[in-house]
Amino acid sequence: LSLLSYIAWSLNTITGTLPFEIGSMTNITFIGVSYNSMEGTLPSSLANLSQMKFFSCRYNYFSAPEDTLVSIAKLPLLDAFLINRNMFSGDFQNVQFAPTLQLLRLSDNYFTGSYLLENICNLDMIVEVSISNNQFSGVIPSCVGNWSVIRTLDVGYNQFIGTIPTVFQQFSSMVRLVVESNSFTGSVGNMFSANHSIQTVVLSDNDFTGSLPDAAFDSTSLTTFIGSKNCFSGSLSTAICSAVNLQTLALSGLTAGSSCDNFGWLGLGYTYTKSVEGSIPACLFGMTELQQLYLAGNGIESRLVDFALLNISLAYNRLSGAIPASVQSRPGLQLLDLSFNRLLGTIEQMTNYSMAGGETDIDITLADNHLSGSIPAV
């Protein structure tokens, strides 16, 4: 097997561990053993594979001393280091990644510390950095501006703090940006350039302040924007409707961040002490590509209008008016949550309980309004 160059064992039910002898196969350029049930310690002999370009052991139960991980990460030709969803730990304090690295996935492990991002700032060929669901901490350094071709950055579910550096505006190739569930503060206005081509933005569960910037929606590429549970202020701008291909918009609890003191949870849903200003832009309900709209827990005072959405949550606002007849009988409806508002009228036309084709559950919640009349027959 001394001439072996390619190991592709992914998507099987292989158990056991990688043998130490693998390090003697010095012609190997590709190792892919992801999505198995492998375990044990990665062999330190992997550091001997100086020709290796691709290493992926995702979705297993591997562990390894940090020295072993570091020795693999700095292999001179490595362009993909994919070790997410394992049992790895360490803080990457003393690590020098291969300058050729393009894909880095460390998510869903037990990594800690504030050193990693500083130590990969020099990777000017990096395309993806996915390090979510660990215990990384500290701030995002401005030196990440060196990532001139970055397309995916996911730092969600960690312990990062501070503001987002202004160099984010330089990321003209960014497609997916996820910073959810950290303790970021400050404005998000410096994240978006005027001509960005981003598709997915997830900012939820932080302590961002200020208003949602119009520039965030100045893209026909944008399909998903999630900004729930922060400390935003101001009103919802009609600029949101500039993102004509938007499919998911989640802005529930805009003043609900942990440092806002404006939000609470009452068992069944959101409540608020500070309302979002203004009304819901009418153009949102006319966006042809929009499939999911979540604006719960904002205390917005607005009138409910007709819409064609199949998943919508507007609970804990101050919506008035009647539920349009067309909404009550909407074919394909999956989620309708209008609870804790000020809606009037009846629901007598809400008889089409086969709306979702009979195979998908329909979630309709209308509690705590001013509805009247009889309950429609099932």
C-alpha cells in the first residue's frame, strides 16, 4: 500500500480508529473518513503525510492531543482541514496553519480560548471558516480583513464579545455569515458593503444595538436574514423589501437581547416592555419569494393585511383588524401564530384543515385576541 494516495471511506458504518501505520503511506493526498462511527485517538503519524491536501474526519468520535491536530493543520500542501463534530479540544494557542488552507471546519467540538482567529489571520486563500458550537472567546480581530476571498464565516454558539470590525465591509465574496448566540455588541451597519452578494445572514441572540441597516438588504442574492433577540431600535424599514429573493425573514424579539431588559418569556411565548417603532411595512406581505416571516414579540402596532405566506408568526404584537378570509382558508398553510394581539372578527371560514395536504401538521395559534363567533367545524 506504499503507493496509495486516496482514502475515501465516508458515509459508511465503519468503527474502530485510524491505524498508526497510515503515517507510512507517504503518497497519500486525500483522507476522507467522515460520517462513520470511528473513535479513538488520531495517530500522530498523520504528521508524516507531507503530500496530503485534504483531511476530513467529520461526524465521528475522534479525539487527539492538540499537538497532533497542530501537526496535521500545518502540513505544507493542506487545503482542507475538516474535523467538525468530534470530541476534540484545545485552544490553538501555538498553531500555524498551512498557508494553502482554504477550508477550515472545527464546529461542534470542545475547543476554547481566544487565540484561533489571530492565528489564522494570515490565511489569504481561506474560503470557509466554520467554528460554531465550541467555547471560543475574545473578540474578532481586525486582521481577518486579510481574508480577501472568504465566502463562509460561521462563529455561532461561542463566547465572543465586542463589536464587529469594520473590515467586514471588505468581504465582497461573502455568501454565508453566521454570528448567532454570542455576546456581540454595537452596530451591525459595518458588516455590509453597498454591493455585497451575501445569501445568508444570522445575527440572532446577541446584544447588537442601533437600527437594522438598509445596506443589509441591498442584495438580490439574499435569501435568509435572521436577526432575532438583540437590542435593536428604530422601525422596520421598507428597504427590507429590496431583497426581492428573500425567503426567510426572522426578526422576532428585536429588543430581546440579554442586556436590553426589554423582553421576557411567559411560558407560551414572547412579551415585551419596549416596542419596536412604526408598523410592519406592507411591502413585506407582497414579497413573492418570501416563505417564512417571524416578527413575534416586538409590540408593533399595525393592521393585519392579506398575505400569501405559509409560515408566519406575528404573536405578541399589537395587530388590529380581522383575519382576512383568504388567510383563513389558505391552501398549504403550515404555521399561523397571531396570538397575543388585538384582532377582531370571526374565524368561521377557517375550515380548510387539509391545507397542508393531510401529511404535514398545521400549527394555528390565535390565543388572547378579541375574536368572536363560533368555532368552525373540523
